[in-house]
Amino acid sequence: MELLLETVALYSLKLAYETEGHSPILRDDPLMGSCDREVFELLIRRADVAGIQGEIGRCLDLAMGGIGGVDTVLGRELGRLSADFGAAQTMEELDVPAIRLRDYLRDAQ
């Protein structure tokens, strides 16, 4: 689960900040900030669903800006997927929405 969440964060930041012709954003990039595997591992160990949603939500907000906001086709779909992720109340309920976010963000690259 830590890797999945880190990947969602990475793809979000890529949409927000990565530009063609420049170095790609990698997992060890300073932009990842508090969205690295160790942070997610700690939040998962604590079963801190709200903390996980907060960290991922921050990254998704940046991605939303990178794709033009909620008034775009990509933005509306990202908003829907983000809402599904935010509606989870248990750790188990985070899995499917996180996978959908990861796949969507990867495809949007």
C-alpha cells in the first residue's frame, strides 16, 4: 500500500510540475516532500486514514491545477476519483480508489 500511495503522489506531482524537455521528477526528488514511502508507511501503521487522505489530497490538488482545474474533462474525472478516495473511512476502503487514481494519473501523463 505504501508504494501505491507514493506512486499516486508521484504521478500527481509529475502532472503539476514536470515539463517537456526537463529532467523527470523521481521518487527521491525534493518535491516529493512528505509524500514518500516512509511517511505513508507510518500513516498506514497508525491506520491514519485522514492523514493519508490529507497527504494524497494535497498532491491531487496540485495535479488538478496542472491539468487546468475542475472545468476540464480531465479535471472533472480527477475530481470524481479524488472524491471517491476521500470518502473512504477505513484502510481497506482506500485500496480500490487509490488504484483507480494511480491508473488515471498514469494515463494522464
